[in-house]
Amino acid sequence: MPGGDTLIEEGAKSLKSMEAKIDTDKMNAPSFLMVLTGTGDWAYLTTSNNFAADSYEVRAFFYLLKPVEEGRLFQALDGAVEKLKRRRSESVVVATGDGLRQILMERIRYVERVGRCIRYHCTDGTVDSQSIRTPFREMVAPLLADQRFYLCGASFVLNFQHVTRVQGQNAMLDSGQTVPLPRAAAADFKKAWGNYWLAQTHEG
């Protein structure tokens, strides 16, 4: 269908506009936004804020053959809900100057070593750990045990979940930030990021 990609992008913008108008004092913000397309040979359900031809950037949960069967659609939605529940229950505990702090993994965009502490860049702000005396990799081992996180260089960890695009030596985040990647690690990071999202679309 001519203009299919444009229609998807326009639909996504409309959803984001509606989301911004929600009074979160009266109701909860939506857990995720969905776009079900009917263009091309495939339909897909996506939680992405970015819509492009590349399925990595779309970050689809799964693919559905059209016409979509009701039972398959609800099965896929149930799987998406379960995945979100798991994500929201996984966390790490960080020792800070103000005591222990629990951080949900899904909120961590990236982590870096800054001086003698570890800085967690999250969707709701930054958190600095106390001074560390052990290697960075050992400190972030709980994150690296989760397939969403990737060690990029000696003192940098990114969450694939928040990376929308990789261009050259830069990772683009869903916050609009651009994170420079070490020259020697950029190619491997892009490959791992693509493999992560491919695996996600084939789950369920």
C-alpha cells in the first residue's frame, strides 16, 4: 500500500499525542503503545516510539500473519503483558551515599564508571553508587546476566531496550540522547543489539 510507512508514523505520532494528554493524577499512564499494521506481507505489534522499515528499530514484540486470527492476537497480547510483568519485577540494589536503593532494570538506560563510583542513568534521573573497590565488570555482573544489557568497553553498559538506533560509533537512545561507543566495540555492539531485537520478535 503506497504511503504505508508514512501512515504508521502518523498513527504513532497520534498515539504519543494522546498519551501526553492523559491526566496521570486520575489514571495510570499506559504500559505500552500498540500499532497493528496491515501493510506488506506481515503485520506486527510494536512497543516502539520509533517506526521505520528496519525491524530492529521498530522493536516489535512479534510478527503476525494477516489476516490476524482473534485467538492468536489475544495470545500475543497475553505474552506481551507477561513480558512487561517480568521486566517490572527485576531490579538491582545499589549502595549510595544515602543508603541502599533499589532500581528497576527496565528504567536503566545505561551505566558508566565516573571516577570511583558507578553512575546509573535512568528514565527518572541518575543514581551514583558509593566509591567502589572492585572491578567495574564485577560490580555490574547482575546487569550483564540479563540479556538486555551489554558491556561496551571497559566501563560502559547499555540497555538494548532503550537503544533505538546505532549509527557509526553512536547509540541513539529513546530519550533523544546520543551515547558515543568505543571505536573497537561499535561494530560488535550493533550486531548484538540487532540480534537481541531479532530474538525478541521471535519469542512467543
